[in-house]
Amino acid sequence: MTIKRGNVVSHTVAHEWGVGKVVEVTPLRATIQFSDGIIRKISSSYYATLQPADPASFLPPAESVPVPKARTTIKREKKVKQPIV
């Protein structure tokens, strides 16, 4: 299989990843965004484990809205220097 940017593929061994869309291809590896939300880099030696998938089956991961962290402040007691006797 020829891997090109924009192809929709699935991994024959890791079905739990879902369907992925090829986002970048270099001579050594392909970067694929899978439906489980993780972007994985697949080495060119493993292209045989990829198979074409139906483009309609690719569901991009839902955009997660960043939740602002609650800022908590901890007051520290100041150390009082003791005179040396």
C-alpha cells in the first residue's frame, strides 16, 4: 500500500486505535492521527500493517476544552533568624 498524506487507514493489529488519517509522510515514517485521539508515528517498515479504510469512517477526536486550573496559594510562615550566641 502506498501511504500518502490525507489517506484514511486502519491498523490491522491495533483495532482499538480506530481509523486514522495520514497527516505527514517522510521517507522513514508516517504520522497518523487516529480516532482514539492519539497521533502515532508508524515506521515505513510497518506500512504492511496498514490497510485502506473508508474515509467516511474516520471520526476526528472531539476537541477538548481546556479546563483552567484552580489556583491555590499556600501561605508559608516566614523564618525568623535566631541570633547566634
